[in-house]
Amino acid sequence: MSKFLIAPAALMMALALAACGGDAPAGGGTTPPADTSTPATTPPPAEPAPATPSP
């Protein structure tokens, strides 16, 4: 009885693996490394707003 369940289960797993595999992107499937020659600069922090408005 279990032999009749193993074949459909294996087929379902193979189809699920093929469906989730997807296509490889053009260019070999690798992304070039990010350019780290210049460090990223962040703007200086803005002055915080006053806690209470002045009259």
C-alpha cells in the first residue's frame, strides 16, 4: 500500500522543486560587487525641533 503512495509523493516533490526553481538571470546568475571605492556620505543631522513653542 505504501508503495502506491511513494511514487505520487515523489512526483509531487519533483514538480514542486521544478516550479520553485525559476529561471537563472541573464549574465551567468551572478551580480557584480558593489563599488566600495568611495565611502558613502550621510548628511549631518538636522537640528531637533524645540519641545515647546516659544511665546
